[in-house]
Amino acid sequence: MSPGRIKLPSQTAALAGIPAGVQALGPWSGRRQLFVRFASEAETATLYTADALRGELKRLVARSRYHSIAVAGRDPLAESEYLVAAFQGGAPIPVMLAHDGQRPDALRALLPSIALVQVEMNGTEAEPVVERACETLALAADKQVKHALVIVPAADSSDALLLRVVERAAAASVRTEVVVHPAVDSLTDPDRRWILWLERATQVHDDVRVVPCLPAPTGMR
């Protein structure tokens, strides 16, 4: 269990609402989504059984049009049993799981209910973290589930480190979609950093994109 996470029985979870928003990251960036966010102890929470969450999602989708449902937060797979129960039998619209890729074993049972597995990194991760993230991508590929690596580069992330992560993701699955979201101001650097980096990245993996990240509050995660 992550620090600050409220521990409840597996069929009940504390959610910080189910807000609508625009996805800021990854292949589905710019899409209107419903966000399922697990609450921490510092947040106002509403308790949902798995059946109640499934019913509420159906009600919201019937009232307005959404592209998909985003299950996100610090460690959503800490609630994997709850998510399996909530999405058993399918969801009203596609579901994406946005996470750090560190629980491949917990992901396995949830994969039949997921349309997109999105692993999010910053390019400074230690080797064991990268290894588990790539294991997650490989698992999604094996089960024929769409999968993506999203990198939001940290300030101290070098081009070589970012390229290493892309190489490892490509080795895990040739079908990995890689989306890099640099800071907007860095896209106008006169040294053409991202143009040159993208040239190198596409030499090791076919599907790499560099895209500005939507600013808050337009994008919700």
C-alpha cells in the first residue's frame, strides 16, 4: 500500500470523485475523459463499492460523451482487486490505466478490462525501475493490449538517459508507443535539442513522438 492511501476492503475504495477532464499525457492526450482517482488521507473522499463505481460510470456516460475512462494516480494497482471487480464484464467506454509500471504481477488480472496501458516515467529512473516498467509493457504486448511509454523529462534527465529508456521499451515491445512531453519553453531552444534527440530516438524505435504537455487545469491526471 502506498503511503497515505486509505486501506479498505477489496470491494470498496475511497475515491476523490470521478471528475471529467482532458487527458494531458500520452497517445490519448487531448481526449475528454472521466478520471477515476483514489483518494489519499489528505483528500475528501467518497466510498464506492465496485458495483457503485460501475453504476456511476454508466450513469455519467449516458449523460454526456466521453472518449474513455482514465484510472490514474500515484499507485492505482495497489487497488487491483477492486478494479478487477469494478470492470468485470466490461466498462461502458474504453479504460486506460496510467501508472508507473511497477506492479506487473498486479496488472495481469486487470488486462482483459483495459484498452490502453500507459507507463509514465521521467527519464531518471534506476535500472530496477526501468526493468519493471519494461516488464509491464511486455506483458501488455503479450496479451495484445495497446501500450505506451510516456516520458515527462525531469530537469536533470539527460538526452542519453531518455534514449536509454526508449531503447529498453522498444526491446520490451516493438509496438510500444513512445510519447515524450518536454516543457513547452524547451521546445523553442535555439540548439534544436528535441529535433536532434527525436532524430536519434527514431533510429532505435519507429514510434516516438515529441508533444507539448497540456497545462493545468485543462489536463487532469
